[in-house]
Amino acid sequence: MHRTHQCGSLTTANIGETVTLNGWVQTRRDLGGVLFIDLRDRSGIVQIVFNPAYSGEALAIADRVRSEYVLSVTGKVVQRDAETVNPNLPTGQIEVQITEIEVLNGAKTPPFFIEDGVEVDESLRLKYRYLDLRRPEMQKTLLLRSKASKIFRDFLDGEGFIEVETPILTKSSPEGARDYLVPSRVHEGEFFALPQSPQQYKQLLMVGGIERYFQIARCFRDEDLRADRQPEFTQVDIETSFMNQDELLGMMEQLMARLFKETINVDIPLPFQRLTYAEAMDKYGSDKPDLRFGLELIQVSDLVASSGVKVFASVVEKGGEVKVLNAKGCGTWSRKEIDDLGPFAARYGAKGLAWIQVKEGEFKGPIVKFFTPEEIEALKERTGAEEGDLLLFSADNKKVVADVLGALRLKIGKQLGLINENEFKFAWVVDFPLLEWDEEEKRYVALHHPFTRPRDEDQHLFETDPGSILAQAYDIVLNGYEVGGGSMRIYKRDMQEKMFAALGLSPEDAKYKFGHLLDAFEYGTPPHGGIAFGLDRLVMLLSGRSNLRETIAFPKTASATDLLMDAPSPVDQGQLEQLHIKLVKKPGEEKKVHS
Amino acid sequence: MHRTHQCGSLTTANIGETVTLNGWVQTRRDLGGVLFIDLRDRSGIVQIVFNPAYSGEALAIADRVRSEYVLSVTGKVVQRDAETVNPNLPTGQIEVQITEIEVLNGAKTPPFFIEDGVEVDESLRLKYRYLDLRRPEMQKTLLLRSKASKIFRDFLDGEGFIEVETPILTKSSPEGARDYLVPSRVHEGEFFALPQSPQQYKQLLMVGGIERYFQIARCFRDEDLRADRQPEFTQVDIETSFMNQDELLGMMEQLMARLFKETINVDIPLPFQRLTYAEAMDKYGSDKPDLRFGLELIQVSDLVASSGVKVFASVVEKGGEVKVLNAKGCGTWSRKEIDDLGPFAARYGAKGLAWIQVKEGEFKGPIVKFFTPEEIEALKERTGAEEGDLLLFSADNKKVVADVLGALRLKIGKQLGLINENEFKFAWVVDFPLLEWDEEEKRYVALHHPFTRPRDEDQHLFETDPGSILAQAYDIVLNGYEVGGGSMRIYKRDMQEKMFAALGLSPEDAKYKFGHLLDAFEYGTPPHGGIAFGLDRLVMLLSGRSNLRETIAFPKTASATDLLMDAPSPVDQGQLEQLHIKLVKKPGEEKKVHS
């Protein structure tokens, strides 16, 4: 019996047709000797009916099937009786009267129900991922992911981009995150590394005259995992020659608009808002602000520097700052509600959390008494504080103030229902600093990566004030997530050498680690730049899921384990010998080798 | 200056327009103070002219540029003088009179000329791959590869296939080739493996109800490399549920026809020829026969079994066979020419190479005297030997006879010019044996892989004669290359257990290695099967290149080295410590760690 239709595709237009369907038993109900089965395939569900009146032997066979059995059935599509029409099902107007059945495979009772919204422990879902994937939600997400990839490809193909595959077995590059290493069997004592991104290869493709490159590329970082990280992840990797930052950003906006329109039918207004890094940090305390609501941070250092609040005065004197978040409408919160914000703020580095409520036209709260009436007036004006408002103060170095108030802004924004969950608010964050001082290593590190080009007007600052150089770098943010980022790249050897020197890399080390790139810059390298989008995160936002793992067919857990395959796992001693390595045992520990 | 046109796109239609071009200096010629530069970008080449009459300062700047300098130039498109038209260049009717120039970057003299057909040592090309990629041939091949991938995706998307990404960090599966291993930092003493193919994942996707899956997937095999192998390679990986072999093969033929039509405009006749494995081995001595010419092998065991040629008689008696290749028209070869075939045949296992020439109506050659006139007549009739033919005999076990005569057939076919290099001759080879006896291991091994489904009519043979079971497996061959292969898969646990048992795997080992798959088969697994195409090889055949490395942007050498990046390479001791491994040193050897 050859499948003629998909379950979910049947409509009243098929009434009278004889169809053959293949699928899984979702549910079965026996109503007085008549058997109703909801049959499910990738397209959806349809009701099939076994009735002594027309099903013959098929009824007896059907009587033995259980949930998740795989069936092939043939029968006639008929209109349902008016009282049995199911308006919640696309196929709810019809049913199929079955005359033939073949049980293609049986099924044990699954460890959880195959339907959306069931509360199941995630580790059980991951161990039985092949059952979890049957849930409509997972099917929908994987379909959307496939569609999103296709839209990226179609758009970029239309703009003359060539997809080029770059190596997975490549060279360890100790800048950046921890590498996954692969011991070489042929070259004793040597290792490949899995790429953290195809960064160097894509730049070399530009040197190679490819001009417009893209790749939907697997990348690897051996980092300690958080909820929104995976050891392997996918980025849409893009690089162009002869385009400047504005041209590239404009094209990428078109790409995003098409992606959102063609996947979830959302119109994204163009052009995107652009914020400098400095503005973003100042107003939102974050370089990936959620712009679906206001609640901007307010600078008050000047107003409180000489106030009676000693901690404010001393922070400002030491070069720190004092900023305020005006939590509109939270002036009625109880003392306990306000105090509960303290531990939250502390997680982001706050040593305390001063506050003022506006009640009955007055500033109220423990610190009010330390202000002069003029200071109170000035604060009122600067913060726009009105009846019912709550002013939250953070006083510390710039980073802590941004972290604390940025986090409070998000928390309170959510709590107050200021966020429209159906809105997609894109923005570019531009003019990032090129370098960042690392207190531990006592040297500058690259904020993006060492190949980022300084702004033309800042290039002279390498000698005098490298910390103040701004970069031709940009992030694309959406609803509080960074969904992509990139930069124009350095394309001249002397500039790249200056950059390496600023990072504290000796000429010898620079040559050892990046010699191929420095050499390449001497053979006619075009001006180039690019961007990479995080596909997993974009799919997460497109599909309204809350976790990257929901967007990946076979994800790893927070401890980098594949629960389905049981990987990683011990290997044969012989395999290790071929690779010229052995395990380092802790004393007294048994060797962990499968034999 | 914003680029307005690509160099290769300019035609007489642009005459009179002012254009801005970006590109590389291919050549420069100074003719009496007028400077002609061939400017190259990805699209092609155009002649730009600097003339004191209109170029002003631009001429002085242009005078300093050399090969591979990167320029941005602006000027007017004009018709060339009749005598300077270059009919070999698509842009040969026009030239661009330059008024503005910017040197975007300089270039040292490259280590080889950036043009096709230059004799350059391959290792030099790989070390400077970023220059090699500028050659039109490489650009064309990468463009074709990108296009081929897109056609695969568009076709499969149109047929309802979903592209799903499967993990690169997965579990070592000691069946098959050698794995690349990745030590885990988090799980001490444990390892991930890079996938040799997404085989198990794609089957689990079918269990998961994806129904139609594909992926253009990176695969890894740590094998000793030959000219046509790479440690990492790309396959177009396809799996379907509810389709039988005929349906799948028919769809894949459509896919191949579209691929060849849309990339190189070749019409592939459908349907493809189908050969059983037995036929292919019998007629061509190969399971991937080149069908662009005949020269089929001829069975003569019965005719020579009782002849006076002792070695023939004894081979047949021991269960071997004697076959003949009739090298049409080689009857005039000298004794030396014929003898030269001996060492060639020996490479494929031949202990000797008997032959007969047909000259002046007579069989001639050392073995002729051992045949009776009746035997000669029978040989003549069976082999169709005519004046000027050369009969080459191989007598040995089946495998050696196939290898020797299969190789001779290809060699002589080429030598005689029987192969039309512009023809693309596809075929399916079907009905492969399921199992193959491994003399060394004294057990059966899977000819394809352990998940291949036996033919329905052969399934009872597991108990009695497993070696004679034929599989629902198929290879797609093109001009003597296997460009893809696949099978219908086992989808019931008891059948899979029988298969593992036939391979000598204990139930415990089967559970340890493949427990997740055996479990999955108990929860409603649909009948499924699939195929994988070798993308590198298909692109090689489509582009008429002779080496897989020519189809890959950054390939590895025969010793699995990336000459551009210098990978693999030593890593820091600290990295190894984090991974809980250390190097095994040969006595007296220095530790190979970069510090």
C-alpha cells in the first residue's frame, strides 16, 4: 500500500476519495464496538474509524494496536456527523473509514506522553529524544529551523554570496575560549583543534578573492556551560570584501526582515535603531538592551556628589558614579518588597541598594534625610519622579552600576508588564571599544577579537591611548539578546602588528600563532568585514522557546553530555595508543578504559 | 568611491557610463606613456586605461602599482578601437578610461602566477591557498560547489525534506573506520568521537517522526589517505520513512538529473540502468563499473576446465574461475607491449597473465598449443575473438580475477580511447551481499553497515546461510566512481539483534554499543531507508577536476596536514592537563609541547 496523503493534509475537498495513510497512533477510543484512532504524522492528525459495517478483518487487527504503533491504513474520506465535528482540528470536518490496515511496527508504552505541554523531566526527554522529537512543538521548531536556514541561504545566494565549507580539523588558537582538541595519529604529539569560528578562514577567503562568502557553520567552545550555551553551536557566518560598515548593516537588516516575514509573518520596521556602545551602557546598563520598554538609567553623580549620603560622595570622588532607575509605579511597594531587591542586586555586585519612594507628594525613605531640599528638587527634576514612583540608586564603579541597574531594569520591566511579548525590537550597537583592560592579566584584551579594525579616526591612538580606541564593530541585538555581531577587519600587516603589540603579543608569538594571516596581508588583501548570526538563538526567539536546547535536535546537557548516545564515554586502550596519548590518573584511581 | 559594477560584467551596453570598479591587478603594460591594466575580480577581467589625456594624477599613482595590488578605480566605459578588440575576453569590446584611483592595498610578488594551467608544486599552492584560490579555475570550482549544494537543498526542500543538524561531538563507534577522538575536560578519562557519518542520528530522526531528513554533513575518518580521500569530507545525507527502495531510487534519479542540468547543462537520461552486484562483478570485475564502454569480462571456466593448461584446470578444480578480456584490436601489439601488462596485473594480485593473439586468422601465443582445436573453436565463439584481437586470461579465485581483469579493462579502455570524456553514465548497483566473510577476523562483517536491511525473501537465511543473504542496499555509480550509496534499514529489534549476532557481537556488546538504537526500535519505528552522496566527488566529476583536493577550499595533504594553518601542531602542556591526558613519549624523545 503506497501512501497517498499526509494525515494533516486531508480536508473536505478529499471527501469520497480512497486514501492510504502512514503514521503513529496518537489515541484510540472504543465506542460500542466502533474504534476511533487519531493517526499522527509530521503534518498533523486525522481521525480514522474502524466499524464492523465496513472494516472487516481490519477491525480485529486495529483492536490490538496501542499508542505509538506505526500503521499503514487505507479507507474512504467521509464528512463527519455534525455533532462529531472537531473545530479544534484542521482535519476536524472529516474522518477516514478504514477498510485495510497493516501494522508496520509495534510500540511499548512510551516513558512520557507524546504531546505538548506535558511536564517531563528534561533529562528523560533527552535520553528518549527520539520520542521527544515526535511532539508537535519539537517538530514545529525543527521545521522552522530548517526553513530559517533556507531563507538565510536564499537571501545570501541572491546577493552573490558563495557558501564555502571551511575545515573542522584546524589549528589551536589560544586566544579566546578553550579549544576542543583532537590528537593526531599520523603526527605524533600534535593536535588539531575544532574551530571556535571560521574567523581566520573567512578572512583568508577574502584574501583569496571570494568577495562574498557565507557558511552555516558549526563552531565549538569548551566552556563551562550556562543555560544558553552549547559546546557546539551553529552560526551563519558572513564575510564580504569592498563593502563598508553601513552597506553591510543595511543588507543585514533586509536579511532579518525577510527572515521574520517568511518564518513567522512578522513585519520588522527598517532601518534598525542604532545605539553606540556608550549610549547603550549609559541608558540601559547593557550592550544588548531590551528596547521593548523604557525605564532608562539616569545619571545623578553630579547631583549627589556633595550630598550628605557619604557613600555617594565617596564613590563619585573615586571616579565611580551614581545612577538611578525610576521604577514607575512601585512607590506603593512595601518595605519588604523593596528589601527583597537587595539580594538580587547583590548578585550583580551591588554592595547595597539605596531607594526613595514618592508618597503623598514627598520623598520617603532612609536616605532622604541626608539630602538638602535643593538636592531633592534637582533629583525630582532629573528623574522625573512623580507620585507613586520608586527611585533605585546604584553607586559603584561604572561596570557594577551598569550590571546592577541593567539587571534591575529587566526584572522590574518584566514585573510591571512593560514588555510586549509579541514585539521584535532590533537594534545595532556600534562603536565598541577596541580593547578592554584585563585586571588579572594586566594587559589589554580584544573586546571582539584581534582582527577587528579600529575606526579610521582612532588609529593614531595605538601609541598614546589604546584604551580609548573605538572599533568598527557592531552587534545586532533583539529583545535583550545578542543575535549576531561582527566587524570590519584589519587588512594591512602593519596595523595588525600594532594590534598584536597592543595585546601584549611578542612579534615571535604573533608570527607563530598568526603568521599565515600576517603573510597573507602582504599579497593584496582587500578591505573586508563581516558578521555572524547565532542560528540557535535566532530560532529560539522565532519559535518563542526559552532554551537553546529546544532548538537543537540532539543537544548536550549543561555538563556537556549527550544523554541519548551516552557520550562522551571511555574508549579502548588501543585507540589511545594509536594516538600517542595516555590518561593521567589521579593516585589510587582505576583506569577508565572500556575493554 | 562605492563599487558600481563588477569587472567581468561590463559590456558594450555600459558604453558612456561612469563606473567604479574594485579588483586586483592581473597585468600591467606601459605603451608609450599610456598604461593598460587588466583588472580582475570574482566576475572576470576588464581592461582599464590610464592616459595623460584624461587620467591626471591617477596616472602617476597607477604607474606605481604592480601585480595583485588591490585598486578602486572610477572611469568611463568606452568602445575599444577595432584593432584592439579582444575576442577572447567577454569584456573585450570595451575598456574603461580611468580618472580616479585609490590603491586599497599593495602586494609583494606572489610565489606563483595567478592564472590557470601554471605548473606549481601542489604543496606551494596549499601553503599559499589564499593566492591559489584567486585562480579562475579554483573560483569556478568553489562557485560550482556552492551551486551544487543549493540545488541539492532546493530539490530536497521541494520534496518535503527537513534539514536537521546532527552533532559533531558524538560517541565512538568502533565498527567501521578509525575514529577521530576528542578528550573531554568535564568527564575525566572520557572521549567524544567525530562522526564517520550521521547514520545513527538520521535513523533516530526517523524514529522521531521527521519522515524526511537531509543534511549536508561533515564526516570524519582517520584513515590512511589515498589520493581521493580526505580526513574530513562532506556528504549529502538523506533519510526517509515510508518509502520503499524503488520510490527512493526514482526520486534520487530526478535529483541527479536536476543537478547535472542546472550546473553544467547536461541532460541525464532517466531512468538509470540497474545492475545487480553479481552482474557488475561478473561483467566488469567491479562494483562501480565505468559503463561508458563495453569490454565485458567473459566467463570461460567451463571451456578450459579440462584443457591442457594445467593452471586453468587446477584453478577451476579448486573452485576458482578463468575469465577472459577480449582487448579488441590489440592483436597487433608486440610481445613487449603485452609483457608490460604483467606487472600491472600483478599489482592487483595476478600470479601471471596468459594471452592469445588472433593473427592471420589463427590463435597465436605460448598457451595455444595446450588447447585442442575444439577448445580453440569454443573459445573463439564465446569471446567473439576476431582478427586483431588480444585475449587476456585471468585464472584465480573470484576476487582476484575480478580485480585483475576489472583493472585491465579500465586501463585498456582508456588506452584504446573507448571512453567519451563528455559522457556521464549513471547506474545503480543493487542487491549487494549483506555480509562478507573476513578471513583475518574469522567472522562476517557488514558489507555496507550493520543497519542494512536484508531482502524480505532472504531473511530466513540468518539461521542457515547468512553469507548468501542479499541486502536492500544500493550504490549509485558514475563513470567508474561510487558517488553515493545507501540502503533500506532494519527497523525491528529482533532483526537488528539477528544482524548483530551474525556479526559476532555478543548481546552485551550490542547493548553497550547500540543500546539506544535497539531501545528506539521498540517504540514505534517506521520502515525507513536512505542514501548519502559524496559531495566532494560529485563536484570533482561535475567540474572535470582530477582530485578531491581541487574541490575543497582548504584541503589536507595526503599526510592529513593543513599546510596553510600548519595543523596539527603541538599544544600547551596546560591544555593537555585540563584534558587529563599526557603524551606517550618514545624513549629518549623530547617532549613536543609548545611553550
